Amino acid sequence: MGWIPDDWNIVAGWLLGFVVANCALGVWFRRRGRADRATIRWYMAEGIGPVAAAEQVEREYYTALVAVCALVGDGVVEVSEEGVLTAVPGAPEPAGPTLRALARCIGDRGPDGAKLYELRREPHFEAYRTALAQEKTGLRWFAERGRVLSLSAGFLAGVGMAFQSIPAGAPVPFLPTDDVAAWVLAQLAVWAVLSLLSAAWPGEMTRRWRRFNEHCRQRAEAELARVSPATLDAVRRREFEPVLLRAPRGSRRPGRTDGEGPGDGGSWADDVDTHSCGSGCGGCGD
């Protein structure tokens, strides 16, 4: 490389390798995202349903809420103040395979109805979840692992230039020495700088397709806006499965004011308040 000092050839070669690795990652990720971009263009041109839009935004909790509100807004399902969902007799069939499957599942419950949290786990709603899986957009949610791979390339460049330069006796750039300790410090400095450059890649938990996600959120929120705030609150009243709290071990049974329970060291007789004679005499004897 005639445009740089000969002593810097090793360092320049490893830095160039870091640049090439990041360019290759960019090309690879762009090719992988080609199918997603085509899918987004199709949805933007043809439109996206409320259930698919909700699933693209926040997965199962939000999707179940939007699906139920869509049925309530269409007059297919009604909700009680306690959050119980029941089918409306003679209601028109909803649009979309997921909403149709959900309407049938709720209708099969009869007057007992269903609760919002049951849609996510109950076997009775397996048909709804199957239809939902088929209606998903198929877009990848999170960014590629570009930052991790770039950090790895930076670490390899820092270590590689040091391990190659030390045996060759090449001096540390900007320092008139080829000491091993100086090269170790230089390696750490190079990796720190390259790590800052690698931070330009989005993290693995960064959501992809932000503009499309915002479009989907607006579509889902428009479906929620079709029902009144009171109805929305009623649907959300059963959003999570109730948790039954167990009594602490050794606590007394409700209504007892004396002695311990039969499982806490008391005798069988301690658990008998009164007998058939009403006197608590222990057997009605004289």
C-alpha cells in the first residue's frame, strides 16, 4: 500500500478487513429483508386486517383484545359488565378467517360465554389460534444480529493486528516502539474505537419496519375506537386469568376462633365444634 507507511501495512490490512466485513453484513441483511419489503408493499397497497395489524404490533394480548372488539363492533358478540363474551343470535358472519373462527368458538360456549384471557390458552379456542397463525404477516420482528457480528469483527481485527505485528517487529502506529505491552494497549484502543463504530448497527431487540408498525397500530386502534370506552373496559376486565391465593400454612379456617386446624397439630376432636346433641359433649354420653 504505497499511500501509507510500510510499517502500517498490517494495521491497515486488518482495519480494511473490518470495513469489508461490515459492508458484507449490510449487503447480506439487505438481501434477507427483500422479502419483507415486498410483503410490506403488498399490505400497503391491498390493506391489512385489524387482527393481522394488531399481531404485528404487540402479539397475543393486544391481538385478542382487538379481535374481540372487532366482533363487538360488528354486532357479532356482546360483552357483559363482568367481561363475559357471548354470541349474538342471528348476527352476520364476520369478515376474515380469524374473526369467523373466533365467533364460532364463542358461540359454541352458549350462554356461559367466554373471557378474554381464555382466547390465548384454552383448548376450546385452538381453531382461533390456528387461523390467527395463518393470517400473520410473516415479517421478522427484530433487527439482525449486525451489532454482535460487527463487534466480533472489531475484536478479531484488534487481536489479529497485534498478534501479526509483534512477531514481525512492526512498530505501534504513532509510537516509536514495538514493545509487546504497547501493542496490547494499542489492541485495546483499536477495539474500543471499532466498538463505537459497531454501535451504529441496531441492537437485536430493536423493532424492524417502524413506519409499517405505526401504520398497523393506527389500524388496530381504529378498531378499538369502534366500541365505547365502557365496553372496552368491560372487555379488558377479563384480560388476565384470576389468580387464586392460597392461605398461609398454619392459618385458621374462616369462622374458627379457637384452637388450631386439624392439619396443624390439633386432634380430631378439636375439629368438632358441636355434635348431634348440640352440646359439644364429645359423643352425647351422660
